[in-house]
Amino acid sequence: MLQAHNISITQGGTTLWPDLNLSIAPTERLGIFAPSGYGKTTLGRVLAGWQQPTKGRITLDNQPLPLKGYCPVQLVPQHPERTFNPARTTGAALYDVWQPGNEWLEALAIVPELLKRYPSEVSGGELARIALLRALAPKTRFLIADEITAQLDPLMQAQAWRFILQQSQQRNLGMVIISHNNALLDQVCTQVWQPKP
Ligand SMILES: Nc1ncnc2c1ncn2[C@@H]1O[C@H](COP(=O)(O)OP(=O)(O)OP(=O)(O)O)[C@@H](O)[C@H]1O
């Protein structure tokens, strides 16, 4: 179970998510739909341990997230280009984490050639799929997906989500899915949270 215990995040002079409590089971996919600037990306970062909450704590099975080694809560960020080392190939960045076989590459339409290139030499959608594949390492137990398919064309979006849902269901991969696409959230989530107007 991934949990936020009474967290608040103060940044930019505002308190985001005041006193938020959240519990996500491995069988759940929680959608988050809120206006721009509400704090969705920040919440995703906090849930994955990329940023500390100002108050409260995040736990995985009642333990703090590990400070060292692989974190079983993985964030696929809205802008993966900011998180890849520009001096290393996309393949090096992927294989540092795990060694997916060809069937994984095919499922996300990643041509092996792309893995020999640097992040600046692949398209935004290609890099988004490589970032997703990297985060789907077998040790990942919760996936925080921040607008991960916004850069894909509709057919590729559908293919990627079919694959992600299959993964989520087969291996009990709990998810938090952040999106401005209400229809998508209704299709892929087990529940959707949105602030009251
Ligand atoms: N590093 C930062 N320092 C100060 N304020 C920040 C920082 N990053 C984000 N903010 C502010 O925090 C608030 C929440 O930002 P966040 O990116 O989490 O919102 P969001 O709901 O994901 O927005 P969008 O839908 O536009 O991506 C915004 O008001 C933003 O300006």
C-alpha cells in the first residue's frame, strides 16, 4: 500500500494539498484530474520521493521510501527530456535500470536503433516511451504517470495504455495517473479524484 499521511506541500508561497491523506492499493489506479497549477505534478514528485512534503510523510507498506537503491515507486515525469543525462545514450539510461527483452520494446514500439541515440536525437514521444519502459522495471510496485502519453498520437496512446493496463493487472502494479484527459482517466482508472469546484 502506498500512502500519504497528512501531507502538505508549501511552495511558491502557496500550500498545495493541505492535510492530504491518500492510500493506494496495488490493485488500484487512481486518476487525478485538476486544473493547471493545482499541484498534480508536485504531488506525483512527492509520492515518488523526488521531493519531500513540507509536512507529513509518504510510506510504502508502512515504511518510508528507500533513500538509497531502487525505489519501488517510480515516477514517469511529464517532461522526461529533463531527467535523461544528455551525455549518455537512451539505451545506457535504460539498461542501467533493467534489461527488457525485445517483446517489451515491440510492445511500446521502441525500435532498437533508438537506444543507440542520445536523448536529443529521439522525438518527444519516443523518449516518453523509453522513460515509461525504464520505469516498468520488474521491481517497480507503484507507477506515478504524469501526462505520460500526451506526446503520443492517438493510435500510439491506445497501444501504450493497453500495455500499461495489462502490466498493472498482471503484476498488481498500483498507479497514480495524472492527466488533463478526463475520458482517458475514466477508461483506465479504478477511481478518479478531482477537486470540488
Ligand atoms: N520549483 C518550484 N518553486 C516554486 N513554485 C513552484 C515550483 N514548481 C511548481 N511551482 C508552483 O507550484 C504550483 C503547482 O505546480 P504543479 O506543476 O504541481 O501544478 P500542475 O497541477 O501539475 O500544473 P499543470 O497541469 O499546469 O502541469 C504552481 O503554482 C507552480 O507555479
